[in-house]
Amino acid sequence: MDAPETSTRRSIGMDERWPTVTLAADAAKPHEQALRWIASRSGAGVERLCVIGLDPAMEGRVGPDGTRVADAVAAAAREAMPGVTVEVARHSGPFTNALVAASGDGDLLVVGSWRSRRGTTVGSGPARVAERAPVPTVVVPDGPHPVDGDVVLAVDEPLDERAVSIAVTEAVRRHRRLTVLRAWQMPVLTRTGLTDFAEDPLRWRARNAELLDRVTAELRRRHPEVRIRPLLVEGHPGHAIASHTRTAALVVLGQGHVHALSGSVLRYVLRESVSPVCVVPPSAHVDDDADAEAQERPATV
């Protein structure tokens, strides 16, 4: 909360637009939901869709005519989004690596996933892609998605400005309330003993409540047009966030929930979520930071 409002190119208040979207395609059914999610944004600035498939020797086929999966997804995309340029690219080797590499040419990566079984469209771990992709990644579970409710922003400290920008833009575009969720959990006992805060549960809760109050007040000041609901939840962050996906239109996780120390939070949320989850990994901030440094650098004559 101490960072200035103009610290990054896509800071709070900037409209998040994703002209080029990359869609993973190595299985059939999950892409029906993922493609629907993209198509719902076709009037919000999507200009180009790149469908990434496997090497033809490995790629599966669908339908009575045996159409390759990526081609079938691309055909459905052209029908659903007639004004969008749709391209197909195939990659050999590990599909996770291919998605991470290919997504760097776009603005957003969208991946379908299964809730009903362990497999997903990127193997066993959409979290691996979301952690490594250079752009925000939306993981869309197979449907149906039960409720088109609030946009939920899970907050950590320091506040992830890019995640906030995405959440605010989605709330405004969907005319939805923004739920600012702070999940907290008492630290476990270690060999060195409990911390001072852990020795006093009320102090630990108060510290998290103060963080949520600061974030909520700042967002309300910057965005008076957005309805904001603060929500403080005690419990494992992964469980708390996943439980609120049942009444969410979109859940946004910033880099505080993605880094190595809390990777289990990301994996749990993606595995249990019933609504789309937008993940903003640390690598999605690199270009923004570079642009900010360039703007602050004095001009040379």
C-alpha cells in the first residue's frame, strides 16, 4: 500500500485489455467452457486468438470426421467470435513448456481444466503453467459454473497492483461487486516456538483486519464507482479462497499467492475452484516494471 499509484504501467485504475489471447488445446471437453469464457469477452477488446495444440503426431482427434483437436477448437472459436482473428500453432515437446513460451506473444493465457478427474488440458498441473507464464493466466474449470456472482480479489501484502487492476476492470465490465478477501491462519508451532503474534490470537486477527481495512479504504478512494465488500476469513488460505469460488464470477490471485512459499495455495484453489481463476504470476510484472523504470529514467539529449 505504500507504492505510488503510478508505480507500474498497469496500475490501479488502468483498463486491463487483452487484445491477443492464447488458448490451450490438447483435449476436447474443457475447451467448451474455456472458449465460452473467451467469447464472452469478444466485445471487450479481444482481437486475436491463438490456439496452441500438440504436435500432429501426438494430437488427438474429435468428431465423426476425425478433426484434430486444435482445428476443432479454432473452428468453434471462429463461429463464436466472427470478428476475431483465429490462428492455430502446434508445438512438439512438453505441452507445459510450449504454453509458457507461446503465451509470451500475447496478453492472456486461458487453460481449461477438469474438476471431475485428475487430468487437465495441460497434464496434471495447470498451476505449473500459471506459475511460469509471462502473462496472466485464466484457468477455467469444466462446467457448469453455478453462479455468476462477485469478482473476488484475494489480497496479500504487499498489494499486487496488477491483480487489483484486473479485478477492478472485471467488476466494472460485469457490473459486479468486488469482494476483497483476506484469508489468514494462525502460524504453526516451530522448533523456535510461536511468534509474539501467534501467542495472542486476537492480535494476529487484528493485524489481518487492519490490512484488509487499509486495502478496502484505498480501493474505495480510487474507485468510488465500484461496490466493494471486505471479507476477513480465518482458515487455510487455499480452503478459504476455494470455498468462495462457488459464488464468484472470477477469482483473482496475485503474486503473493503464487510464489514458491505459498504454491500449495495456488494448487489447491485451481484444483477445487468451480469458477474461473485468474493467476497473476511474478513474471507477469516484469514488462510493467521495465516500462516504469524507463518512464522514470531522465531523458538524454
